Amino acid sequence: MSQWKKTGCVLCAQNCGLEILVEDNRMIKVKPDKDNPRSEGYACRKGFNVLYHQYPKERLTEPLKRVGERFEPITWDQAIYEIAGRIRELVDRHGPRCLAYMGASAQGGHFEGAFGVGMIMSLGSKYFYSSAGQEFCGSWWVNGRVLGKQYLHAIPDEHRAEMLVGWGWNGMMSHQMPQTRKVLKGFSKDPDRLLVVIDPRKSETAAIANIHLPVRPGTDSLLMKAMISIILEEAWEKKEYMGQHVEGFETIRPWFVGFDAKAAVEVCELDYDQVRNLCELMTTKRWCIHPDLGIYMGRHSTLNSYLMAILCAICGVYGVRGGNNIAGMIAPMGRHSDERDPKTWRTVATNFPPVAAGSFPPGVMPEEILNDNPERLRAVCVSGCNPLRAYPDTTAYEEAFHKLDLLVVNEIVMNETARLAHYVLPCRTYYESWDGTFFQWNYPEIYFQMRRPIVDPPDQCLEAAQMFTLLADKLGLIPEIPDELQKAAEGDRLTFGAKLMEWAGKEPKALASMPFVLAKTLGQVWDSATKATLWGMMMTAPKAFRKHAARAGFEVGPDQGDRIFQAILDTPQGLWVGKLDESNPMDGIRTPSEKIEVYIPELEQQVMDLDARSETEDLKMPDQFPLVLNAGRHMDYNANTLMRNPEWNKGKRACTVAVNPADAKTLRLSDGQQVRVTTEAASEVGELQVTEQVRQGMVLIPHGFGLIYDGEIYGINVNRLTKNTHRDPMGTPLHRFVPCRLEAA
């Protein structure tokens, strides 16, 4: 018997609604879900091909232990006993800084993060690494200073904007906004609205833009400083708005007064009048901005985010209709940390603090392993991510992981990282388990979908959260749970909740280990630690969320959390679980002044030193690497490392080395031939694609390839070409500005 089941895509952060036809416990067909209130029947070809993600070769179905150069199956009892024993031995001998958790990075599920972080913190470690630290260190750090908390994100209110500015963002390919292509095409075709794209190349999004500024690669900060200067020179800044909502601007005003904006724009290789006209539009129209990796992973990463925040502040963009508003959340994506606090941990060898979701930048992990400090990293638990293909400098990662005393990988497939592990533990896929994400993409509504199992998992596969619970239990990190409470978990949820709180009030260790307690009680009854955690989150939701939920129709009361939980279970397509108070859009700001604080003293000298002369010198490319590699081209044909079977791209030119025709002619290269790309880190060979979409002087290679599938390597592993030390001072790798050279292979 076949049945269509509602679920969501797990291949990008939009999690568009899908319906999947299941027959005899196998997913066989996919279509978009028109009932999903956020995606409304919108999906891209990645979602349509999600069966390739669900059914890869080399699926893991039992725990494995490395024995020499091969892996041998072992029981769960043996795996947990040996891993827990090894962790305890290393922590006791070397201290808690020897242990790290790398995970909570998947596009399809975030719940495991509470368990991975909870386990290492219970052992005294704070070393959490995630993909947020791969891309957003500078951006989140700036959020922490300007908006008050690093996890606060001012997202574009595009539906009520007159102008949408995409800066370093190719939304037509990378999405990152609900129904992205529909929204972008709507702006482009509407005579009363404008789509503006600031991007070095004529990307798919730039091609449909009403205004395209092809900024020179690496000069985004210089352009932003010029634009701020022009607005102040013309006295176009929103003075009344700034007086009410902006703190510290008079301190930074001198940085921009008298700045030679014309010279700066010339270095950016743009037309000054066009830039000035855009500045005027930014101070007369209702607009919002959507930055992306071209900014976050570009040259001057943190400075880009800071100057963009200043530009938005003086144009009155934050907290207004059609501008950028702090999104509501069912739960924060991580925690806030302040490196100025002496209690904040830093990495031992590289001295980096956590900033993005409370996580450390993954690019520094090889150095944290490959050193002689007694407190160096020695044990790493990797869950649901593939650092050997997703993070910078594959060569450094390979060397580092070989040196570890313990590498444990939780995965659904034997990927490149799992091949180096000491133990590999088999995960349920996102279509075999309960899970959800906390991406904040809507304003003023708050959306949530808890995906439920639509097919049964192989017998020995577990949720990652269940695995961490088993380890925490074996490590003695969970207090003994009374039989009475265990039995109560089989009955009414509210009665169980009352008994749980009564017990927690007497047990000192209960609150700190609550995810594990829920996993061992409700989670055992439901066979899902994550589903149990969701109930716990709803029952203990903060007061602000409870108010948001009331606006969405969930009346405040002692059972409100349980009612929301039940509504989530009853609505597989997802639902609006909350709504922000639009009459007070600045309510989300958490700075001491309760205003947008634009003075960041640590960046003062960098902003002041930024000018046309210094950038002209700094942008000179070395003779051996005259071109700029953009390591991470967004396309319809890549999905990080989640789609391993190349058949999903059969007949497509999915992984090419793309260059401008002028560069191909100068180098005497032709479309389709094999070429070699060389950087400071390594060389890789691939097929040349000659296209006008690429700006002269640039080389584009997509991410998510170089995967070993069925014994063969498919495509270029672009992260082999990136050096982990080529990074912003906050830790973000500068993947959009990698010096390289190109030649025939």
C-alpha cells in the first residue's frame, strides 16, 4: 500500500515543504507540499531529488570499530562501553580541553546540538565547533555588539519592501529566503519595486536585477565606506530615526567625514554616479538588504558586516516595515558569548573565542590538534557533518585527524570523515526520525515544522541524540531517575511534567542534564530523544515566546506549551507557532542602551585606515597567483555533501572550473578541456567552463564535490584548495577571495 506523507526538504536551510510517496517502507516519489504555510508548494530540483540523499550506497547500518586498516562490526553495548571509557580516560589524564564536539550543523536537524554540547560541557569542555563558525564568525560577532546578542539576526522583510538589495548573494541559486526565486522575479518585474545586486560577477540573480553594481572582488568594505561617506556628505542620513534608535554614531561620524569617496569607488571599478544614485535610493525608498557568503567569506569579512550595519543604521533600515527586522524564534540558534569576559574559553593554539552560535571556527581545529600543548585536542566527536569536504584545508584536516587519540563519527553513510574514524556509529536519516531546525527566516510570524519518521530505520540505527544519551549515561553524567518518574512517562504528559519538576527540585543535577533525562523517560516511550526534547522546550519556553505564541492563537495558560506541542504533532506540514508584536519592532534589541549600537572600538582603526590608496596596494595579486578563486559557487547541482550519488546530476556540467572568455583566451584555454587550479594549499584538476557569467580575473568552482562514491571520486574537492590559515581575524575562512593560478592540465 502506498501513501503520500508530508515532510520537509533537508538539503538547505529553507526546508521547503515536501510530500513523499511511501510504498512498502520505501520513499519512491517526491512533490512539493502546497499545504506548507511557508513554502506554499515552492521547491527546487534539490528537494525533488532528495531520494538520492535518503538512499546512498555505503549506508551505515551497524556500529563499526577500526581494527588496523579496516572496520569491523561491533555491538552497541561494546561501542558505548569502549567510547565512553576512552573519553573518560583522556579527560582524566589531559583535562577537559582535550575534548571537542563538532556538529549541530545539518540543514535538516538541530536537536542533537543540545545533546552533543550537553555531553562535553558535563565533562568540563566548552569546545563546540559548528558550520556557523565556518561562515558567520564576523557577522555574528558584529550582531552581538550592534544588536546585543550574537544569535539575533535582522532578516529582510522583503514582502513589504520597495527595494531589495542582495549583496554578495546569488539567491537564484543559493535560495536562503522563503520562495526565493518567486520573490526575486517579483521584484525584478514589478515596475514599482527594485531588485539591486552588488556582486563582482553577472550571476543568475544579477542577470535579472534592475540595478547591478559589479564591484571589484575584495572591495566591498571600501564601497560601503564610500557609500556611508556620500550619504553623510549629502546630509541624506535619517536623522530623526537615528536620534531615536541609534547609539554611538557621533563617535564614528569622523571616520567618514572628508573621505575620498570618488577615489574609493574608482578602486572598486564602479561608476561614481551610479553608486551615488543608489545611495539616494537607499535614503528615499523602503528597502531591506540580504547579504550572503560573498560578504561573510569575502575579504575583510568582519569589517564587511560592521560597515553594512552602519550603512543600514544611517538609512533607517533596522526595525521598520519593509526593512530588516529581528526575527522571532522558537529557540535561539546557539548561545551568546563575549570574548571580553575572562571566563570565556579560547582555543589553545590559535587563541580564538567562540562567537557564531557559541561555536568555535572549524578552520582552526587542525591547528588545535597539530601542536605540542599538553591541553591540545585529542578526542573529537563529529556528528552529522563532513569536515573533510565541508571545511577549509582538507590536507590539514587529514593530517590532524590521523593524530587524534579518538575520533568518533555519527553518520548515515561511510563518508570521507568517517573513513578516518576509530568508531563509526549509524544514524537514522532525517526521514527515519523526529527532527527540526531553528532557522529564522520569517517576520513577523514564527514558523516551525517537526519532521516525523515517514519510513522505518534499519534496526540498529539511532538518532544522534540517542547516541549521546547512551554515552552520557555510561559516563555517569545523568542522575538516577526514579521508577515512579519513568512510569509516569507512559501516561498523561502534564502529569508527567508535574512529577518531573517535583523531582528536579530535589535533584541538583537534574536541570543541567534535562535533555538526557527527557530522552531516558519520554524518549524511551516514544523512541525519540528529539521528540521528547521538543516537548520539554515547549513546556519551558521563555515568557517572550509565550507572548508570541498567544498572538498566533495559543492562549497563555499552564498547558500552553503542551497545546503547542500537540499542534506541532497534528500539523506535519508545519505551522505558525508565534507572531511578533509589530507595533514594537525594536523590542528584540538586547544592547545595554536598548538601541542599535554602532561604535565597536576594536574595529575603529581598521575603518579609519581603509582608503583607496591602502586598498590599491593590498589588492595587488602575487605573480604566482594572479587570479581570484571563488571557492564555493552556488548552483542547482550542489547540495553541500548531502547528495553523494552523482546520478542526480547525470547529463549536467555539475562541477566545472568556470572562467571569463577573456581569461580563457589569454591563457590559451578552451571550453571543456582539463585544467589545473593551483593555490597556496594545493592543486586540483577539472573541466574548464568558459562563461560570461564570471568576471574577468576570477575562477569559480562549486562546493560539495570531490566525494568518494562507489569507489570513485566525483568532481573537485574545492576545500583542498583552501588554506585554513587564510581567514579573517574572527576565524571565518576567506573562501571568496583565494589567490590562484590556472593552466592546462
